[in-house]
Amino acid sequence: MVSAILYQLTRCLSTEEIKESGFDTYFVDHTTGIYPQAASGMPFSAATIASTGNPISDLNEDLAAEQKARLTYDNILLLADDPDVREPIKFLRARELAHYQRFGEALRLTIDTLDSKNFYAFNPSFTPKKR
């Protein structure tokens, strides 16, 4: 959805508008095509997807990702005044909130299932037994 919004905002830019907006360096490499990158210019990398195979770690990572996405949408809403941008971003932000709640519920269920008396919530099956 964000890529579609970016495309709609950039598809009819004139050469002058491209230069004046500072969009020219991006335009040289990608024209108005969507290239997944952070606002800083850092391209997307699969290395940003953290997975350990440990359900506690991975669910915490999922919770953090949802909060980071929500913050990004909050920041876009602070900067954007176009209703055609704001409305889909508000939808995406609400979706991040729902995802965060579901991941939180999954984390609670996982911790309770692993060992409800274990403060550190580790999975005993991964811990070597004493000999």
C-alpha cells in the first residue's frame, strides 16, 4: 500500500519538480519505480528479518517490528496532509496495533505453555540435562 501511495504521488512529476524536491538522486537510479528502502536511503535487506527459532525471542522480535512500523506510520501522519495518503496510512497503523496485540497474546500463551513456574521462560527441552 505504501508503494502504491508513493507511485501515485510521483508518477506525474515534472523534471523541475523532481529536481526541486530533492528526488533527483533517487530518480536517476529508479525513475519513479518503487525501490524498497528506509527513509535514510538504506535498501531493504533480508538481514533485517530476525529469526532465532526460539519462540520467545521471535515473538519479541515480532512485537518490536510492529511497534517500529506503527512509529513509521505515526511519523508519516505528522508529515502528510493529503487525505489520499493519510487514510490508507491510518488503516495500516490500526493494523499494526491489532498485530501487536495478537503477537502479545501469542507470547503470553507461549510463556505459559513452556513452563509457568520458570521466571526466565526458557524451553527445558533445549537445555542440556545434568549427568
